[in-house]
Amino acid sequence: MGPIGVFDSGYGGLTILQDIKKQLPAYDFLYLGDNARAPYGTRSFDLVYEFTLEAVTELFNRGCELVILACNTSSAKALRSIQQNDLEKIGSNKRVLGVIRPSTERIGELTKSNSVGILATEGTVSSNSYVLEVNKYSPQTKIHQQACPMWVPLIESNKHNSAAGRAFIREDVETLLKQDPVMDVIVLGCTHYPIVKNYIQSIVPAHINIVSQGSIVAESLRDYLNRHPEIAAKCTKNASSTYLTTENTEEFDTNASYYIGEQIASKHIKLG
Ligand code: DGL
């Protein structure tokens, strides 16, 4: 038995963990941010896969029976390979879930115009995962994507509210909006982006609904644990959270509170 593992390249997954903790307060969580190697969004398929596999293996070795990839880039580029090729070796009977499927299952019910924009990293956009997955659940919905390669570096370095940071964000949002005037939903397809949600909402027409993934992923996980009592039974429930980072812990603790709304004390680990 062990905690539920939650992984991201850096801080973004904390926005998901915050919602998961609201919906599943009894569970224990072990968060791992690979801050030393973030951002993942502009890295090759092979590297994202290698880094994500190392992180999942580490979380399994620390007792997790279930790991959530709270990172769209890892979910897009590594989840399927890990599920199909690696689970057998690194933890048969253990489970790894991502954030793209829960989001794409819900997109069809969020839009009236059947035109949805996705803001995400280059890696997520080029994988085409959102287009392919939405097509399974809601084939009538058109997906328009915009890669935002500067956003994660801006957010991780706390420069997203500067004039230059906002100019980058505005340019990408405007480029997305130009793809279809009837777009009525924009999904934040990167777990870092809820940090700039208010700013995005302030620069788009009021009827556009900006959707972040936290509550969607949390509901989906609660539902998954209800449907899989054998997995839920292997997850410990002492309402604790532990945080690991591959970077400097002081910096992680200072920045993390901004994403998760509470003070934390992380531990340093090495991956790879
Ligand atoms: N939070 C990750 C995601 O959801 C960010 C990826 C990155 O490190 O660029 O895609």
C-alpha cells in the first residue's frame, strides 16, 4: 500500500493536486516535480518519455500503486508507451493515468458552437492528442490548437505578469481566437496555465469559457477509484501530502505555495 503519486515536469501539477485533494481529502499523496529538467514542452518525444518513465519508476519504488501524470506533455508523449510497454517490468498490477483523456471526455458537453480552442505546449500540440481523443468522444467538435512555447518558462520563472510576459500570452491567445470566430470554449491544456487563467479571461470576449483541468481530473479520479475498489484499497488514507523536487527545495517551497495555496516543505531527490 502507498500514497497516490502525482507527477509533473515542475510546478504545474500542483494545480491538479489542489483539486484532487479537495475531492479526495482522505488519501495520501506523493508529488514529484522534475523542476531541474523542466520545461518538458519543447523537448523531444524520446526525452519526455525517458524522463517520465524515470519519474514513474521512482514513485512506484516509493510505494505508489497509482500514479497520475499531472502533465499534459507527459500524458501526450509517454503515457501510452509506459502503459503498453513498461508497466509489466516496473510495476505489474500498478496503474498510471494521465490528464488528457478525462479532459477530452468532457469537452463535447462544454461547447455549444462545437468549436473549442486548446492552449498547450509545443509537445502536446504536435502530438495531436487532443484532436484524436476528442474525435473519439465528440466527433462533431472542431479542435483548434495553439502552441505556447514561452508560457511555461515565463510561469516557472514568475515573469508571466510582466509586460513582456503578458505580451507573449496575449499574442498566442489572439492567434488562437483568429482560427474560428465561433469558438466558445478554450481549454488550458497545460497544468501550468491556470496560473494565468484570470489574465486570459480578461483579454477574450466574455462569452468564451476558459476551462482548466483540475476539477475535471479530480472528478475523473474519484470516479476511477469508485469503479476500481481493488486499486482504491491499495492507496493509503492518512490525509497527508509529501513533496519531492529534483531542484532546490527552498525555491520549490516558496514557489509551490503560489500554485497550491498552502505552505509546504519539500525534499530533494535525483532522477536519472
Ligand atoms: N505542466 C506541463 C503540461 O501540462 C508543462 C510541460 C512543460 O514542462 O513544458 O504540459
